[in-house]
Amino acid sequence: MSACAQCGKELEHDEIAITQKLVNRGTERFYCTRCLAEKFKISEEDVRRLIENFKAAGCSLFSC
Ligand SMILES: [Zn+2]
């Protein structure tokens, strides 16, 4: 199980996938929703919405 590179929180699959989307696909450092929000100066709600959008678009990183 991967942990957030910043706060050490255990990560959900969606958080790993959205990190790959927002940072880059080959990244080996993953972040939780809260740390991603801080990093990109958006709200946690925005991160959740992005996850939903990518899922709705059928992005292959988000295997359900
Ligand atoms: Zn974190």
C-alpha cells in the first residue's frame, strides 16, 4: 500500500490515480487529496470533483 509522500496517510487507489493525472504518469511520489489540494492551490472538493470527472470520462488510470 502506498502512502502520501507529504503526510504519510495511506492512499486510496483514486488518490494514486489523480496524482498521476495532476503531477505526471511516471511519478513515484503520490499524495493524498488534502496534500494535492495544497500543492495545486485548489480545494479538496476540487480534487474530488476532478477524480469524478476523470472517472466519468473513463480514464484508464481509474480502474473501478
Ligand atoms: Zn497527504
